[in-house]
Amino acid sequence: MRPFETADVAFLETLKARHEALKAKLAAAKRAQDAQHAAEIDAELREMVDKASVELLRFADRLAAFTAERSRPWWRRLVG
């Protein structure tokens, strides 16, 4: 078996460099995908929080109306 020739060494170095470049590209794509996924989850959570806030305000209004109704004496509620 003969030792590597200069061309073989250069070819191997080129392959190593290309491998590192592809690994870096893959890592960048993975980060972009993770960022997109995080943005989608953030948007979903914001939508859920907005809906919950609307429901909470609706409940607070109903509770305030109930409390206002109960604050009048019973005989005044009978009259109207």
C-alpha cells in the first residue's frame, strides 16, 4: 500500500471542508426551524390569552351586574 499522494490529501481536505460547511448549514436551518416553531407557539399562546381575557372581562361584567342587583334590599327588588 502506498502513502497518500498530494492529490488524495487535497481531495480529503476538500471533503472535510465541505462536510463542515454542510454541518454549519444544517445547524443554521435547524435554528431557523426552531425559531419559526417558537414564533408559531408564541402566536398561539397570545391568541389563547386574548380569548381568556375577553372571557374574564365578560365574567367580571356579569359578576358586577349580579352584585349590583344584590346590593338593593329585597323589598326594592320586588318593586322593580
